[in-house]
Amino acid sequence: MSNFSSDYGLPSSSSSGSIETRKNAVMDQVRNELALANAQELINKINEKCFSKCISKPGYRLENSEQTCIAKCMDRYMEAWNIVSRSYINRVQRESHSQGENL
Amino acid sequence: MSSLSTKSGNVEFDEASQKELAKFLESENSKMRLQQSIHTFTDLCWDKCVTKIGNKIDRGEETCLTNCVERFLDTTYSHHQKVVIIYES
């Protein structure tokens, strides 16, 4: 097995810290990795969606109008993400609530 | 080094911390799965609901996105029900 602390970028000096300190370091690391993975996924989707929406005929360079479209599209996609997120969480909460009533 | 140290010697946690970490990972994992679903729904519903790129998501698009998520989950649920019925018969 490889070295956990070097694989996950934890400072090796953490092995000498208190359990509490090291535990928090691991948690922070996990949170950061997941936030990064989430952001990467979002950026990939935005790239894919906005390229196909804004660049219909790829020219010799990115036109100003295309750049404006991409910037707007990015904002709209994140807006859509938030709306979807709200709807989904509402639904999950509604369903877990009604399930509680049935029990 | 205490007797709790693992092979690598870098990760040593007492039982309470191990439990806490396991719980933490479980909750982060379900958060991640939730976010992954939101990515999938946004991908799907964006194509259906957002046709033009304006300065804001308008009312119509917003309603469409909300309905899209709801109907997608209805569809999933009804498929699930059918499969359960098939398995039970």
C-alpha cells in the first residue's frame, strides 16, 4: 500500500500532531477534493453545452459575439444548475416527509 | 509510535476518531451522489428547456426546468414500480 499522507497531500508532519488535528486535516482534504471534483464536472458540462450552443460554425478565431455568448451561457448554466438543485432537494424532502407519514 | 499505528505509520486514529471519520465519509459520499444527480438532471433538462441564451433564465424556462426534474423522477419511479411488479409476479 502506498503512503496515505503523501498520496493525499497531507503534510507529513501531521503524523506528529494530535489525533484531532490529523482528523481535521483528513476531513478538510476530503472536502477540498470533492469540491474540486464537483467544480470540474460543472466546468466540463458548461464547456460541452456552451460550445454547442454558441459556436455553431467554428471560424479562424473565437468571434466577439461568440465570447459574449459563452460568458452568458456559463451564467445561465449555473443558474439552471441552481434551479435544478432546488427542485430536486425539494422533491427529496417532500418524499422523505410523506414516507414518514406513512410509517 | 503507539500500538494503534498502521503499517504506513502515518495514519493513526483511535477508535472514536475512526468511527467519526467513517461517518463523515458516508455523509460526504451521499452529498457527492446528490450533486452527481443534479449534474445529470441539469444536463438533461438544459437541452430540453433552454433554447436561447438570454440575460437571465426566464419564467418559462424556470418552470420547464422544475417540471423536467419532477417528471424525470416520476418516470424513474414508475419504471421502478413496474420492475417491482414484474419481479413479484
